[in-house]
Amino acid sequence: MFYEEIIYYEAYRNEKDARARERFLKTGWGRNYLKKNLKNFLDYT
């Protein structure tokens, strides 16, 4: 059986801020930010 688990979530009140954050996370800087902040979780799994 396959299931998905949410490991990271961000919410924004307006679409403009959400789109800007999404663009940032798709850059190299953003990927490094996520890797750094989720390192302990990703090492655990």
C-alpha cells in the first residue's frame, strides 16, 4: 500500500506572496534552504 505524508507546509494569505516563495524554492538557493531545514527529517527516513 502506498501513502503520502506531508513533511513540509507553508501557507500564505495572498497569491502574490505564495508565488514569490514558490519561485524562490525552485532556485538553487531555495533547494539548499529546504535541504538544510529538512536535513534531520530526511536523514531519519
